[in-house]
Amino acid sequence: LRGAGLAPIRVVEQATGRLVGTVDEPSAHLIVHEGAVYVHQGDSYLVRTLDLADRVALVEAGEPGYTTTAKTATEVEIRGELRMAAWGPAEVRFGDVQVTRQVVSFAQRCADTGALIGEVPLDLPPRHLVTRAVWWTLSEEAAGALADAGVDLGGAAHAVEHAGAAIGDTQVLDRQVGRHGDAARTRQRLAAQYDANATPGESAGFCGAAARSRTRFPAATSPA
């Protein structure tokens, strides 16, 4: 989720007050959270604190011997459907959604070997984006038949995600937008796939064009 015009987060060396750099707020959650190893122009810094209210991350120079990678949790809530079309046993829909993304932890890995050292929980606020998306679903019967045939619905949904995204990027002005796959609705035996716009300003644009061009997707994605 992009910054949508918010002021950047300043990355400041705690001991000297020197401005090291700036990052947008969404990136700040990922790369200058407390405990992160932040690399800027080849120099490494350990983030001591991230103050979102004051829009500053305080860092100290150093080589801790490990790298950090943030882990995020993403949820997509469907707010309303604007269009729907049938694709055989599947349906493709276009409508309003809310995307919620939260950085929940970060992993520490040895800088030399990449071996996992540990995972540290974080308490960062979730970020919300109301936008529009394209998604498609399988009926309960179709999903059940595929599962009974030994098809990995999660893997299949992920494959269709990449195939559809690649085609969509070509057909929709070669513009990549945020993508989120969710095949966890096993209780309802539904496999869902989302292509969500990255900013509210793109709501009526790229995903809308993708929805209008949906009739060209099935033939190209069906092998997946």
C-alpha cells in the first residue's frame, strides 16, 4: 500500500542527528521498524526506534552480522460487487474492496549463510486501503471435485494468479498492481483470487480495464 501523499519518514542517526535518508510510510513498516537492519548506500544501520507520529526512525551505524526481513499479513474484504461474468465453473467479479495489511514480525538471518536465527514479533498498526479489485471464485461443487481429484487448490490458485497477472500486465497498459491470493477458504470450498489496485486513485483504472478485458483471460490462463 503506497503512501498516498503522506510526508516521508526521516531516518536519523541517533548519536549525531544526521539525516541518513527518507522512506515512505508503507516502506517504513517493512524496512525501518524497530530492530530492522537498514542498509543505505552500502552502509548498515540498526533501527532503534520507529516513531510514526513524529515520522522518524532513529538508527545507529553498525554491522550486527545478520539481515532482517519483515513478515506481513494481508486481508481483503469485499465491500460490494459491480460486475460479474461466468467462466465455465468459475466466476470473475469486479468491485469495491478494503485491503488491510500489517507487518507482524521480522526474521533475522545470518548475513554469511542465510540461516534463520529467529523471528521477532512486532506491534505495528495495520494499514487500510479502500479500492477496487478483480477476483474470481470457484463454486463449492467445482472446488470439491478438484480437491477430490488431488488438485492442490492453493498451488493452482497461485499459478493462476501469476498467469493472470502476467496477462493483465500486458493487457492493462503493462501496469502492475497489487496482487493477493487467498485459497484458504476451504471450509466453504471456495478458491478466491484478487488483483487489487495499489492506490485509491487507480480504482477506476487498471483493475477496471482488467475487468473489461476479462474475456481474453480464460483462454490464456486455462492451462494453469
